[in-house]
Amino acid sequence: MEATQKHMIQEGSSMFYHQPSSVKQMDLSVQTFDSYCTLESSSGTKSHPCLNNKNNSSSTTSFSSNESPISQANNNNLSRFNNHSPEENNNSPLSGSSATNTNETELSLMLKDLETAMMEPDVDNSFNNQGGFGQQHGVVSSAMYRSMEMISRGDLKGVLYECAKAVENYDLEMTDWLISQLQQMVSVSGEPVQRLGAYMLEGLVARLASSGSSIYKALRCKDPTGPELLTYMHILYEACPYFKFGYESANGAIAEAVKNESFVHIIDFQISQGGQWVSLIRALGARPGGPPNVRITGIDDPRSSFARQGGLELVGQRLGKLAEMCGVPFEFHGAALCCTEVEIEKLGVRNGEALAVNFPLVLHHMPDESVTVENHRDRLLRLVKHLSPNVVTLVEQEANTNTAPFLPRFVETMNHYLAVFESIDVKLARDHKERINVEQHCLAREVVNLIACEGVEREERHEPLGKWRSRFHMAGFKPYPLSSYVNATIKGLLESYSEKYTLEERDGALYLGWKNQPLITSCAWR
């Protein structure tokens, strides 16, 4: 869930490198790269959307159109990658996890040939696939044999892992062959694992091309400001409880911390459209004894087209009108700032105000000591502590992708996002006309960034709550346990969703998960 996750709100709703030099020397061609693109067009055309075909267009998907930033970002830095150029896949499966285009008899023959070859170690025999894949006996042949078995039984997760391992080992022939096989197994309109697999494959191809940064930046620049993106975000917001859970639990903690205050200042480190504060303003307006004076300082990344084009002023206007209707005295200050640029004087803190600071799915974008000596992640926490806030709310994804090496990070990404994709199926039918757009705009670029990018250009750097606890403690904070009222509210929220969602309270924090796998956490500090 990408830097735009806070954008998954509409008014009235509470709710992505440098590569090792050896990889940069790889030869890839634009033609071959395009033929590996796996993302299908939602327009229903059978033509492969990533090929540079002017007759094949789709204006409804960010990855699948003729102006795909993935293709554009690589036009200047890709040369040749082997001689293998698989034909365009016109028959990606729409359901099931098996490679339906792979002939089972042919696979059986291949496996028999490999078995024979591996039993004859003194014979320098090569196995040649249609694409020209040839390997001698030993470890590589064993890897190929293992991969073929996975392909034959439709083990997409296993094949993705083998491909990631080949990428990590710079095994170009093995990678080339596995990509061609995966191209036939993934589908953005298939089962959850097939849909996620399409985006993970895209990330692997981008990593090979050393183009992950270009792709991610191009995707960020394509953030629409019109109603389409808001529609996609709102669909995801309504389909899954993750964001409502985070925002409503944070609101509950803030309301509790300022319940007796007359002047309240909220600093939101990712304001977006401001929808999180609708329910809180209404609650404060109905507070016994009268509402407090409320100020909100809304920070938004200036790279966001929404912030660049004056959207923060609109946020202030909308919230102001709502506050007036609720009888709440209200002020708003919009700050188009990167969190790494925030200084105390830019926050407008005044004496005599109760201060609440909100970190909604944003701190994992801050670089830490593993990325830069400046360590903005911990610097920002120390800065906030210096303000002596009444409460600080933290909502983050429960995943370990910050300092994890590539292969463990690949597995973590696969497990985490697969659970998210599975949960989407509960509310969005497979034939839902906007589901592909929702997943591409709201989730896919996070997956690409996690797999394709490194260093300062990898912005998706999640940490488990245990690590966040250490950071907050080091900054001088103490836990602020969420009230039983907040827990009851969240339990009530989940009743309208699937019984496969799980909620656990542990050490004063809430863990929301899918099938007992924690995916997002919410906690408060002071």
C-alpha cells in the first residue's frame, strides 16, 4: 500500500535505486523488454498492452496503455538481453494458478530429458528449450528441473521465487527462460496470486533493466488529479477495512487525548484530501460542553500532483465548511512539504493548544540510518517529541521490508500483498470493471518499488511494530494505550466485512489481519 494510500479517501469518508554494477551491464532490448511486460489491458483486447503497438490502446490503466511509463522509462537505457524474444502472450489465463499455455506432454518430455542428463554427469549434454535455453549439468540444471516441476503443477509463487533467485544470482539464461514461462502464468484479471504475480514480474523485469527508479518516478508523475483516481481510491477504501481501521483508531485516540481541551491543533503528516478528519470534526462538534477551537496543519508531499496544483487549499475549504455546519471554530494551514524538509518553525505550533500529531501510513517512506546518515525517520520523531504533544498516532503496515536483503524482501512482499489481493476479492468481483484500475493505481507501484528499487530510490520501507516501538522509545515517547471504546468501534466496523479479517489487541496496539496474518497496525504515543 504505496505513498498515495492516504489518498484513498473522498470527502465525507473517514478513512515506491541503484543497482550493483554487474546488473547495469546487462543487455536488454526495448523490444524484448516490451515482450516481457505482463500487464494486460482492462479494455478487453487480446493484444499485449505493453507492446509498442499504436493500434492497441487503453486509457483506463496506468501500466497497460500505449503511454505506459514502464515502456517509456526504458526506451533510452535498454539494449539487448540474449536472443530470446518470446511471442506475445494472447492467452493469459483468467482463472486458476496453472500455466495453461504450457503443453503437459512437452513438459514431461523435458523433465525426462533432464532426469536422464542428471543421471549421466560425465556427458556434457545441454537442454535446449524453444527459446534457446541451454544449461550444463550441476546446480543450474537442478534449478531448472525444480522450476519445471513447479510450472507443471502451477506453483506460481514457487516459480516467482525461483525467478527472483536467478535475478539475485545474475543468472541471465535462467532468468530469461523463467520470465518467458511466468509471462504465461500471470494475469491482471486472474486469481489474486496471478494478479499480484503480474506486478511482481514487472518489478523483476524493471530490476533487470536497472530502470526501477525511472519507472517509479514516471508512475508518481502520473498521479491523476481528476475524479478517476479518487474513484479508484474510494473503491479500495470501501472494499477493504484497512484504511478505515487505521484512520478511525487514530481519531479515537486523538478524541480521547483532547476531550477536555478548548484549543486543539492537529498536525497531519499526510493530509491528502482530508477525509480522515470528517468524523472527528463531527464528533468534536457534538462534544458535551461545546466544541473546542480546532486548527489543522495539513502536510502533503509536493511531488503529489494534488499538492502541486493547489489541492490543499480545497481541503481547507471543504473542512472549513464542514466545521461551520458542526459549529466548530476552525482554521486550516496547508503545507506542501516533504517530511524530510519539516522543521519546527514550519508547523505553526502555538502556546496553550493541545497538540495531536498524526502519522498515517507515511513514516515508512522516510529514509533511516540504513539509507542516509541524516536518518530522517528518527529525526522526525525527535522533532515531534520536542513539541510535547498530547498524543501521537501511528498507522503502519506490518511488514519487514526496510533493511531486508532482496530475496527475503521479495518473499515478504509476496506474502503481504497476496493477503491484500485475496481480501479485495471479497468485495470486488472478478469481473468488476474498475478492479484492475484500483489494483494498478493503488497497489502495483508499491510492489514495483519494493522489488525494482534500492537505496534512496526505494521509498517503500516498512518495519514491523516492534521496530517502531524501539524508535519511539529512543525518541523519548511512552505508549498511549488505545481505549476500549476504540476497540469496540473497530470490531463493529469489521462486522460488515469478511469473517476472515482478524483483530488482535496486544500491548496497547491493534493488529488488523487477514486469515491471522497481521497486515496493518495502529498505536498511539505521548
